[in-house]
Amino acid sequence: MKSSCHYRSTGFTLIELMVTIAIAATLLMIGAPSFVAFQRNSELTSAANSFVAALGAARGEAMKRGRQAVVVPRADNNWAAGWTVFVDTDNDQQFDGSDILLVQQGALPSYFTATGQGTAQNSPAYVMFNPSGYTQTSGAVFQSATLKIERNDLSGTEKTQQTRIVVIAKTGRARACQPATDTTCTTSATE
């Protein structure tokens, strides 16, 4: 008895492979813009949270050391260039060799802008905490401040959705919020 085995070749035909690639390319074209928006929204939230953390570090060190602690932009008055947190040993609101460095944040991505209000808008810009943890001006006046971080590659409703504001109360408490979902989240907010 002879057994006859027939083997059939398995695999994809060229047409099946081309149809699969076309479907995958279509799905990728639909999904890629959503992924970019998701990634940039995540970076925006991260930037706002990093600023809140820097403020918390400055406030904590001011109270711990019994000295003023300051957060300043790394370049001129441009908060998007990053920020530096330090204990201000010479009380001049400028980071120099005699001050104690706490944190340095690098520049934000180029599609973000960051603008301050209150002392965060001054020239030079700063947010200062006194030894009791309250925010104040260089003239020892208690003052709130805000920092708005937003996407500069969007406009209209999309831009509002992709905006975060960090509100620093006179008490030193800082919070990040989204103006699109929080009516108390404005650049003139004081708490």
C-alpha cells in the first residue's frame, strides 16, 4: 500500500499582504494625530506638575531653613526656558554662587509657552517664599501669582483644552488646574 501525501503550501498571497498593509496604513493615519495630541497633553500636565513640585520644594526649604526660597526662570523672564529653585542666602532674588541650589528644570518643548502674572511676570520674574511659607514680593508684601502653560501650535477651543494654569496663593499653596473644566482656574485667580 502506497500512501499518497499531498502537501499544500500555506501562507499569504501577495494580494492578501497588500490589503493587510493598506488597512494597517489607514489605521495608523487615523491614530497618529490622536497619539500626538495625547502625548502633548501628557507633556503639558507633566510640565504643570513639575512647576507645582518646584514650588513645593521652595516652600518646604524656606520653612525648613528659616530663609527665603525663590523660583526663577532660567533665562530672562522666559518661564518656558525652564526654572531654577534655590534658597536665597543674599536676598536678591537672583541665583548666584552664594545661594543653595535645590532644583533646576530644563526647557519646555518648543510648542509650549509659559507666561506669569504677579511676581511671576515682574522683571526679573520670580516666585518667593518667606520662612513661614507665604509668597511675597521683594518688598515683603504678600502676593499671589499664576503661571499659564499652553500649547502655541493650537488655537480656539483646542488651545483652551490644552492649557494649564498654576495658581500660587498668598498662603504659599500651589495648584495646577485646567481652565476648560474649572471656572475658578484663571490667570487672575488668587487661591
